[in-house]
Amino acid sequence: MSMKNESKKIHIIHSEQQKAFKVVLSSRDAAKIVSELQKGNPNTLTSYMSFGGTNDTKTSILSDCKEYSLHGDWIEDNEAVREYLNSQLNVLVN
């Protein structure tokens, strides 16, 4: 039985109340991830963006944003982080 090679994506999940983004690498769709994370979080979570990536991509994002690191895979939501995330999406898509 061969396993289907599922492509993974980087999902950026947003919490407006916490002013934070969570960086997730998964082959599941964003809605399922938000639903699962929502169970353990009293704040409303939404999908901010998704794009193709690998564990190296996730590590790179967290490293590039380490000065804004909150806890785990959560980073602060601010203008610099939003500009960085948007630039990463543009680099990966173009």
C-alpha cells in the first residue's frame, strides 16, 4: 500500500484579540486547522493566508520573525510582520 504524497502548505492563522499569528505546516486545509485550534482558544481565529511550503519554510519564517516571537509558533501581529508575510507570499507565488 503506497502513501499518497500530500503537498503541504504553510497556513498563517490569525487571532485579532491576541494580535498574533500562528505559523502552521500541514497538508490539511486551513478551515480544518482553524476549527481544531479554535477548540482550545477562547479568541476567534481566522485564516490569514496559505501558501506552499516545507518545514524549512516554516523554520525560516519563525527565525525571520524571532524578534516578534510570542510563544511556540505564535508571532506578534504588527505592520512589520504583515509586510514580511505578504512579501513571502509574493516571492513564493511569482
